[in-house]
Amino acid sequence: IDTPWPVPHRGSKELFERAQKVIPGGVMGQGRFAKPHPLYMTKAQGARMWDVDGNEYIDFHCAFGAVLLGHNDPRLRTVIDRTLDQHGVAFSAAHPLESELAERIIKHVPSAEKVIFCCTGSEATYHAIRRSRAHTGRNKILKFEGAYHGWHDYVQWSVHFDPAEAGSPEAPKPVQESAGMIRAAEEGLLTCGYSDTKTLRDIFAKHGADIAAVIVEPIYHNAGVVMPAPDFLSEIRRLCDDNKSVLIFDEVITGFRVGLGGAQAQCGITPDLTTMGKAFANGMPISAIAGKAEIMNGFAPLGKTFFSGTFYGHVLNVAVASGCIEILENDPPYEYLDSLGKRLKAGIQAAIDQTGVPATVGQHGSVWALYFTRRGLANYRDMASFAQTKEHPIHSSFQRWMLESGIYIHPHFIIRGYLNAAHTEADVDHLVDATRRYFIAHKED
Ligand code: PMP
């Protein structure tokens, strides 16, 4: 859609013209672009976000789920001030706050015996996979189609792909997602449909002795909100045990968002390694790898798996993460968020029933998704068939409608949104009402 945004946008347009001269495409990556130009944001506070043209939005994007307590939480601002006063910004040297944060994570996350910090989710999955290869002396990792685990060559395969390129579901082939990836990475990769337990067993029967690790989102959020088939995670656990492969839960979205123990505490299945990011620092760039001591101790200096980054264990990030978990312990928002999530789901479901539009709403705790189809969705191939790309007309028009209604959802290929603890019931009702009005206006489309 090239028509202008339905909200005042002159400032964004001018910034885009300026940015394009110095920033490729004017944005930090394709995920932030939307036609005719991105909307440039200038402030976020609590549940609200403002763009440079003064439009105010209720933010249901929450920085891709990183914001859990609400934007710019005052309690964490106190932590930031205190940290700057007492410590400063960055040492790139060992400091006492690291152990405090590690102890908090170990207290809550079932798989965590030892913890190490980096900055982004991609770094966490990269190191976890490399560690798994070193631990097992094997080459292959197995990931599920439609799952995003970051931008690196180990995992950026078969994320938003055309199923026609990926072979049959019984014999899936990895589909490269970016130009410039090393082709040899494909040799180290196996793919399988999410919740396709039968194909998973077949893959293990054939390649089990070569599989260093399985990496899986315990809730399939990169496809919106899709729960695993009932036997899926337990079967992965069993196959990994039988074949001595490392099981990695990628809890970059679910960690500390669904509850203090993450999705693993909810489903009762404990992985060997866990990657976390986003919500546990309420928007500051920190991620973690946690897991069995036996595996974690293989990171240097104890073991031979290299681990280092200038900003790993960054003082301010570590302090905020620790402060954030302390707030989550003392004032847990989970019941409230779940009640808001259920309210959102029930409201949108009622709007679907009332208008008869072919749509499905998904929700788990504070994460929700809307699909413009009535078909049950279990894995990415189900979704790809109705082409929910970012360019999809329904998606673009829905996003525009929402912006006009004062609601920010991200221009993403799937309509997936988040709630944070600063959202109110009135905010949720506003979203539901705007969605109902959209359904009514587009009933015949
Ligand atoms: N794993 C999962 C499950 C994610 O959702 C994401 C980001 N959306 C990542 C890894 C990568 O995290 P980052 O963008 O911080 O590198």
C-alpha cells in the first residue's frame, strides 16, 4: 500500500527522506519498514508510545515483547540512576552484580544451574548451539520450520519461506533466508515441521548420532501464538535423551514473560540449555544462556568453547535485569496480564462470532495473535498457504485501521502483539472495539 498513512505523518516523511541518505532504507532492517515510509517514534511511557508527529498510540508491540512492566518503568529508572551513581556504565570486567543476576535466574528457571550473559537473543542462540556442538562433538542441529532463533547462519533457515521450496513435510529441506549466508551451514542443519512428531522421529532414526542439538520454542510464538501438540515437547526430550543430543529451549520470548520460570516451568519439561532475552530486562539489551553445569562449564575459561563480548555482562543491563526480576518476584504481574489476555481473546472472539469474519484469535498469557483464517494452524506451512506476508493487503489495512484508532501494532508478517503490566482493561477494550469495527467495515472483503 503506497497511499499515505491515515494519521498525521509529515514529520515521519521528512525523517525518512533524511534517513534514506545516510541509513540504508532509512531503517534498522526490513522488519521496521512499512510502506509508504516508516513511522518514526519518539517516546514511550507505560502503555503509550508517541511518534514524531505527536500521534499517541496504545502500544501493543512492546518492543517485540521486550517490555513487560511497561515502558520506562519508574522503579527501573531508580535502578538506572543508582547504578550510574555507584558503578558507572561499562567495565568490560567482572563485577558483583553478575552473580546476583545469575542467582535470581537460577532460583526460578528449572534448567538453570549456571548462567552466562550476552546482549541479544541471536548471540544467545549462537553460543548455545556452538557449545552444544563442542559438547557432543557433533555437527548437526535441528530446528523447526517457521521458527526464528536470530540472524546468524546456524539458524536463519526456513523462517518465512515458500513451502514450495522446502520439499515435502516428510522430507523437509532447509530454505536459506538471507543472501550472503555460508552455504556450508546447510550441512549442519536439519529442519522439521513444528509439532510434527512423526517426522521428528524419522529424522532422529536417520541422523540421531549426528545431532548435536535440537533448538525449539516451547511456545511457537514466531508463528503467532501456537501451542505445541500435546506430546511434542516430551517426545523431543525423549529423543534427545536417547540420542545424547542437547535440548535447547529458546525462551527469548517466553522467558520471564509467561512466568518467572518461563514456559519450561509451565510445561514441566526441562531442557539442557535455555536461551532468554527481551522481557527479563524490560527493554534493555541483555540475553542469557542458562543450563546444566556440566554443559555450561564447557564455556571458556573452564572449557574450550570461546565466549567473549565487549558488552557481555554490561553493568547497566545486568543491574536493570536484576532489578526487573526483583520486581517480578515482589509484585508479579502474571495473573493480571493473563486476565487482560483472556479479556482480549474473549472480546475478539465475540467480534468474530458476531460478524462472521474468517479469523482466529490466539492468546497465551500476555501474548496474542490474530489470523485472518478459520483453519486450525499447527505449523508454518499451514500459515504460509494464506500468505500472511507483511505486504498482505489484509494485514496492511488492519494495521492502518489500528493506527487510526490510536493503536500501535508492528508491521510484521503475522499480527502478533503483546501486553505489558501498564495496560489497563480500558486499553484492551479499545483494541477489541477497534478490531470489531474493522471486522464490520471489511465483512465483505
Ligand atoms: N529467539 C526468538 C524466539 C526470538 O523471538 C528472537 C527475536 N524475535 C530471537 C531469538 C533473536 O533475538 P534478537 O532479536 O534479540 O537477536
